[in-house]
Amino acid sequence: MLLWLKPIRTINKIKIMKKILLAFIVITSMFSRLEAQVKSNEELKTLIGRSFTYFPNLKEAQNGIVAAQQKLELTRINNLPTVSGDASYAYVQPKIVLPFPTGPNGKIEDFQFAAVHNYGGVIGANYTVLDFGRLKANIEKAKTELQYSKHNMDYNKSTLAFQVATTYYNIVFIRKAISIQDSVISFLNENKNIVDSKLKNGDAIKVDLLTIQAQLDIEINRKVDLQNSLQKQINMLEYETGDTSINGNTFDFDLPVKQLTDALIDAQAGNPDFMLASDRIKQAKDELGVTKLINRPYVDVGANVGVKDNYVPNVNDPRFNYNAGVNLHIPIYNGGRTRQQIKLAETGIAQNEFAIESLKNNYRRDIGQALIDIQSNIDRIKNTEGQIEQNKVAQDITASRFKNGVATNLDLTNASTNLQRAELTRLQYEYQLCLAKVQLANLSGYQYW
């Protein structure tokens, strides 16, 4: 019979191993799919990686992991034996003596029953033999706290990565806006030279030159404002990463757009915010488990060995002594405190379960808003293409007519302004689309770095 059981057990083990391997492959491919579908450039990834080693908040979170690990180790050794040494001395008066017959003749002498100088030294050991699950429950609680610290680190990384990505694309946007301003300023300078030449030839009046100069001053001031904003964003990048230089010039962050339900499923599976919420529920349950064990008994053993005087009949002579025993501790009554603590722990569990439902609702709202922003900005970008082409043609025609004296300086300024507005509008929509995708990736819990 045993010969038949052995191959059956082997077959069952192989089946179990296959199932585990299959599950591992599925989980690995799922996470690979989630990360592979997000496209971000290497420079952004490098900056985010630098921020992880530079930003002080992450160092604080990392130290929290170390503290939680140390707490776990401390909990594990709580039931190890304890050994302690004690020494004591006491001077006791009055001396305790009684007349007592001694010797063969019955001579009456004072017999001392206790020493005046009481001294002793002892080494004792104590070990909890049976705690009815207390240690195991506290270890599980410490493990959950460690897991919470690790997920808190992931949450801080995700938040910091989002901040760095936002700053990065803010810089790209402002640089592109400055480039548009440069083209506008260059265009106005060219036409200012034309007006200046016409003024010298008597084909224009001074007010034309002043008008175009006023428009030029406005555009130069806008460029100054943009340069000021750019410097602020570079300072923010240095605050986050310790670096101030980037070469990126495109909104190249991309990810496939999913339905709201699928995106929310991704968020619940990969966003550290949900992991922390689940950890808080687990912590509350662990706290309840520990609380329920308060009224359980526990058994410990103890032993002491040492020297001490005060042993009759020679009370002043030190003597070797020892003792050993088993103790059973049974909590009987504590005024209902344990029952109230259990109720409080159960309320804490319910509170954290409500919190995760609120979190789901908030993420459903935020993901839905990000999806709306993505789609609306895609549509807006398409709609601006025709406007830009039309305004380019209008500007070229107006510039040509202005050179030939058919169009006025005001016509030229209006044409330039319309083209500038159209290009800035498209740039704004491209920027908003990129940030909406970064927001969606962050909400979904994708580690795009």
C-alpha cells in the first residue's frame, strides 16, 4: 500500500508546483503589462531616480522602515529568558535573641534567631513557557506595521515621482511658450525694420513705428514673465532632485486610455494609497486580536541561585541557596476594560473599512476627471490645427500686403496676435493632455520611473 502512495504524493506535488508556477507567470506578466504600457523618456526616469536618493522625505520614510524592522525584532525576542542579578544588605535592630539552655549542663545562654547584618546575592532567571498566542499575535502586528512602512515608502515615491514629472513638463511647456514668443518678437522686429525704412522714405508716419514698438514691448514683457516662471520651475526641480538641467522639449509621456472601471481596478491593485488603506484595516484587526488575548492566562518558570545569611542556627554565616518553580498567572477581573478595548478595536476596523470605500469613491471621481481631460484635450488639439494653418496664411498675406503698402500696421499686428494665440492655445492643450496622462498614471499606480 505504501508503494502506491509514494508516486501519488509525487504527482500531487508536481501538480501543486505547476499551479504555483502558472500563478507566478500570470502575476509577473500582469505587472509587466501594467508597466510596459506607460511611455516616459529616460531623462525623466533619471531625474525621478535622483529624487529618490536626494529628497529628505524619502529618507524619513526609509528610516521608518528601519524602525519598524527593529520593532519586529524586539517583539520576536520578548519571550526569550531573562536573567538578572541582585545584591542586598540590611542592618536590623533590635537583635532577636532568646535565653535558651545549651550544652549537657543545661546552661542558659542567649540564642540569636536573626542576624543583625542581613546580606545576600542572587542570580535569577525567568522564562514564559506558555502565553496562549500572545507572542504570535504581537509578531503579526509588528509585521503588519513593517509592511505599512514599506507601502508608505512606495506612496512617498509615487507622490514624489508625480511632482518631478509635473515640474519636468512645466519646464517643457514654458520653454516652448518662450520659443513661440521669440518667433513673435522676431516677426515684429522684422516688420519694425520695414516700418522704420518706410518712415525714412516718407511712406509711413511715426505713429506706425510707435504702435509696432508698443506691441513689441508687450511681447518682450510676456517673455520676461515666462522666463521668470521658468526659473521658478528650475528651482523647484532642484528642490526635488538636486538637479537643474534638462534637455526635454516634447510632451512624450503616453499611456493607453482605459475605461473608468478598468482604470479603477488597476488603481486598487497597484496604487500605494489603497495598499496603505488595506494595511490600516489589517493593523486594526491585529490590534483586536492582541486585545482579545489580554485576559488569557500565561505560564512561566523561574529559578534563583545565590548566597544569604540568616539561616538558623548560625545566622551570621552565609549559605548557598537556590529555588525553582512554575507560575500560572490568571487574570480574573479588570473592571471591564478589556471588553471596552475590544469594542474600540472593532470600531476601528469598521472605520478603516468605511475609509477604503471613501477612497474608492474619490479615485473613481479623480480617474473619471483625468479621462475627461485626456479626451477633451485630444479633441481640442485636433480643432486647433485648422486655426493655426489659417492664421499662418493670413499672417503671410498681411505681411506681404503690408510691404506693398496695401495693409496697415494694425492689420499686421492683429494677424501676428491671432497666430500667436492659436499656437499658444494648441501648446496649452498639449501640455494639459500630457499632465492629464501623468495624473492618470499616478492614480493607476503605474511605476513609470
